[in-house]
Amino acid sequence: MNVSIILAAGEGTRMKSKKTKVLHEVCGKPLLDYVIRASKGAKVEKNIVIVGRDGEQVKGHFKGENLEFKTQPMGEGHPYGTGFAAMQAVPYIEDSSTVIILSGDTPLITEDTIEKMFNYHRENNFDGTVLTTILEEPTGYGRIIRGEGGHVSKIVEERDANPEEKAIKEINSGIFCFRGKLLKYALSKIDNENAQNEYYLTDVIEVLKNEGYKIGAHIIVDSNEIHGVNSRRQLAFCEEIMRRRINKRHMDDGVTIVNPDNTYIEDGVSIGRDTIIYPGVSIKGDTKIGEDCVISGDTTIIDSIIQPRVTIRSSLVEGSIVGQGTTIGPYAHLRPNSKIGENVSIGNFVEVKNSNIKDNTKANHLAYIGDADIGHNVNIGCAVVFVNYNGKEKFRTTVGDNAFVGSNSNLVAPVEVKSWGYVAAGSTITKEVKEGELSIARARQVNIPNWVERKGLKK
């Protein structure tokens, strides 16, 4: 059985945040989420997550996932270090298992790398394997000390390294693979007699090596994969790498991204072929975009379904569904639970909230459509307001097929305009408009001659 131990108990003090470190996000997903998915993608059957002081935050976020959680004792009187964290997983490890130890703050690790490490470990019959990489500037990392036959003899943390060891450029990634029985044995032998008074997981390597076990090192070329997050700057670095990966994947799948460096697409978004994404666009959450769409300007789309051949310009779309051939914007706002039909036009400064708008309807400028059900082929004029709130309750408005609502009108809910009903410009509608009726609800115009002169306003 393949088992992972994911170390996620770090306090992340350099993040200076109320949120536990591994829940900080890269491209819309927590750091830990990427590590868990990479592990599961590499066919790891049991994933053990070691959490610390803020463990309840982590458990709550991943509630319902097939994970084993173990809380590491922390605070005064308890030891620290990666070795102590790994010890918490010992009861879950079978002797016959192959165990990989991962860091919960390395979101760039891939399932491909984990699979290759398992294979390298098994094919070479190693008892332990270290994932390493070569860095021209290795400051801050533990150094790999190789012995006879090029096998790993030990790993030296920088704070404990001498000048000769510090000159070594092969570094420890913090990712290891072990035979389950030997990992448990070696963890029972390590101590905290070092500069930090911590139990180092790296000391497991030395314990096994000193007892004649074979330790290998699997070198990866892309050192970005082992980049950990301990600060906001490191978080931004991982964000940039992940964003490039995501954009590259979409482009490889047939999406045109005009300027990948100025386009933000979160992990989990799907986009159909021949869609064009222009600079400045942000696409977030569980969003699905169909083929042949054009999305441009300062547009943000969140948790929405955009069907094929939709054009969206400089607009905000949240939690909504937009039908084929529809145009949105510029400067429109679709608020949550809006369902827009096919070939609809939602134009400049139109806001839609919790409404259903059927095919071929037009609201081209300056309208508020809230809590409404609007039929086919309806025209909503400029400055129309669906008055849905009385200060205490929300009410719905219904507008039937082929209706016409003139400019600067108010539809005071609950109210219905039947099919082919017409509302004259400037009307405030409080009663039903029946099929085929024209409703005029405004004061009669009165012109008073010479009023300005009599008032003396010209003086």
C-alpha cells in the first residue's frame, strides 16, 4: 500500500495571518489542497495529514474528504520538528507499506513527480529515498551528503553545516520515501540534540545509513516543485508559477489567451475551444465556459456557467448561467442566481439579481432587474427599475412574452405584466397589466404659460 504523511502543522508565523498557513490560497485553492490532490493522483491509498494548533480550521475545510487527520501536540513542554510531526503518523503505518512524506506548504509538487519517486524508490530497491534538486543558491536548505556509490549518507541542515558542506548545491526538498517498517524504527531512534532542539526528519536518513540500509536520491530538474511557502512573498511566487501552469494548460487545450501574464484563471475552471480571453480578465471558482466565447476588458466571472458563443465585456458575473449567443456588458452586473437565456442582450450598467430572463430579450442600458421572471422577446427600456423590496420583504415581478417596458418605468412587486403588455415610458406600475393592454401610470402633463415671467425668475 502507498501511504502519504503530509506535514501541515507549521504555524506560519512569517505569514502574519489569522489563517493557518496551509489554508492560504494559490489560484483559488489552499496550499494543502494541491498537495493532497497530487498525492491522490499518484495513487496513494491512505493520506495522513498532520495538523497543529489550528487543526480544526484544516479539518473543517477538508470535511468529507478521504483523509486521516492527526493533531500534533504543540506549545510549551512539547518538542518540535519534522521528525516529531512524522511520529504522529506511526500508528497508521503498516510495516509492508511504502510511505512518502510530503510538505503541506509545497503546492507546486505534481502527481507525476510523486509517481516517479515511488518508481525510482522501488526499481532501485532503496530502503529510503530523498527527493533532491540542484540550486545555484542553496542558502536555507539542508545539504545532501553523498557517500560510497553516490548513495546518500546524511542530510545536514544549514544551521548545523560546516563551510565545506554549505558549498554543496544539491539540496533536500523535504520529501522522502521509506519502507514503512524502517521509517517507524528510525523515528524511534532520532533525538533532538541539535542547534534548534528539534527532531529532524532528516536524521532518519543517517540512522538507516549507519545501520547499513541503502538510501537513494531522486533528483528533479524543476526546482520550483519543491518551493515551500513561509511568507507572503513566497506565496506570490507560487501564485505566479501556478497561474502560468493553468494558462498554459488552457492554451494547449485550444483556448486563446491574448496575454497570459495579465490573465487570472483559477484552478478548476474549464474553458471550451476557440474561446478568446483578452487581458485583464479574471475567472474564478467553479466556472465553466463553453466554446467560441469572447471575454474581454475588466471582466470577472465567479462560479458561473457560460454557454457557447457568449460575449462578455467589462462585466461582473457571479453565480449565474448565461445562455448561448448572449452578450453581456460593458459594465453589467449579474448577481447570484440569475439565469439568462439564449441571444439575450444585457447592456451598459444593467444589474440583474435572482432573475430568469428567457431567449431574445433585451435590456440594453441602465436597468435594475431584481427577483423577476421575464419571458421571450421582451424589451426593457432605459432606467427601468424592478422595485422588489419594501424594506422588510422581497417580492417577485413577472413579465410575459413579447412585452414592452418603456424607459424610466418602475414595476412595483408583486406585479405582473402579461404577454404583449405595454408599459408607457415614465410609468409606475402597481397593478396587473393584462395581455395586449397599454398601461400609462403617470400624472397628466400641464403646461402653465408665462410662469417664469410671473415668478420674476428672469430678473
